Amino acid sequence: MSRSESLAAYLRAQARRRLDRVESRDEGRNARCALALLDAAAYAATLPDDDPLIVMLDQAGCFGPLGCEEFDPGEAGTKVIRHWEGGEPHDLLLALPAAIAAAAS
């Protein structure tokens, strides 16, 4: 599986997680988050592995220390993804390395 495919699979799994959440009076927030994550997954799946966004995620350690593991943004990155409510998919991907670096310092 390529890095882009691994990233897209992770985002799709997080979208499914949001769709499975049942909260009273969420006013559609979970559905909006799921759609935003599915949009980001579709975008990520189109990126080549040498795309600057994928390279930045690799440098942030999201693909393991050798860059060949499944996508895992760690606790800080997961928090960003789980609270993503929409916007441009590349903005989500850009936010991840910064959140990871901030948590590490």
C-alpha cells in the first residue's frame, strides 16, 4: 500500500467512526465531520507519494521511523483529525505536521 493509500484508508476509517457516533443534539456535526474526512480521503488518494504534503507527513513521522509503515499521526494528529469539521482537504493535511511538532516540544 502506498503512503497516499494508507493516509486515505486512515481518513476513511475516521469518517466511519464519526458516522457511527450517536450523540443527542449533535445537529449533524458528526455527519459533517464524516463528509469532510471522506473528502480529505478522496483528495489524499490522488496524491503521489512524492507530493510535498505526503513528504511533510513522512518527515513528521506519520509513516513510522523508516517511512514504510501504515499512516499513524499519533495522539496529536489524531486529535486534529477527529475535530476536523470541514475546509479544504489540503488544510487538514497541512495542520497535521504542525500539531505533531507542537506536541513533541
